Amino acid sequence: MGVEIERKYLVKEFDPSEASEKMEIKQGYIFSSEGRVVRIRTYNDEACITIKYRKGAISRGEFEYNIPYEDALELLEHTCKEGVLEKTRYIHNYHGKRWEIDVYKGSNKGLIIAELELESETEEFDIPPFIIKEVTGDGRYSNHNLAKK
């Protein structure tokens, strides 16, 4: 089992030319209740199923497994009834940390969120200049809630 310790931030603007990687993501939720989710995601030409549950203030248990791409497309279409979100993810390295910058599409167009995975809940790090404010723990910015839009 993995543990995900993640912080989220709103971004005003992000210059994609500053990214080291780019991927197109579609994701939907088969199940979500009381801090537990089962998610399907495609990214570029790969796919996975992920199970997460709340462990601490910003920590979650995480199990992630690759699945066939065609299976993921079918699951997204037939089991994610609350909606499927689409976003472009850019990877930006800043002061030794790997930031994931998600630029949302569709009904979430205009929203940009930066995520940073940490080794511990108390780890210190530098914040890039494009960050507006922290939204870790604000349910309005959870991908599951954004998929419902």
C-alpha cells in the first residue's frame, strides 16, 4: 500500500513552456463516500484504477493498478455516472520538488490547480510564484466534486 501526502493550491496562470512533461487526463469516480474513492483514469494512452481512503489531515492510503486502456474507456462511460473530468497535466520542477499543474477543461475550464506530493505532513518546501492560495482540504477543489460539474 502506498500513502499519498498531498497539498493543493490555486494557480492564477501557468506557462506551459515551463513544464518538463505534459499529459492529457480523463478521470471519473465509480464510488465516493466518507473519504473513500474508487477512481478510473486515462492518461495519454495508459489507464489505471485507484482506490484511496483518508488516513490523516492531508494523508491518504492509495492503491493504484494499471488496467487495459479500452477497459478504462468502458468504465468511464458506463460506471462514472456523476461525470468525467478532463484536464491537461503539466509537470513543473521547482526548487527540487515535482509540481503537478492541472489545467481543467469542459465545465471547469479556467480552473488551474497545482498539487505537490510530500514525504511527510510537516515537510517544508518553497512555493512557486504562480501560486495564489492553498486549497488543501477544501472539498470544492476535490477532483471528485469537480467531476460532478
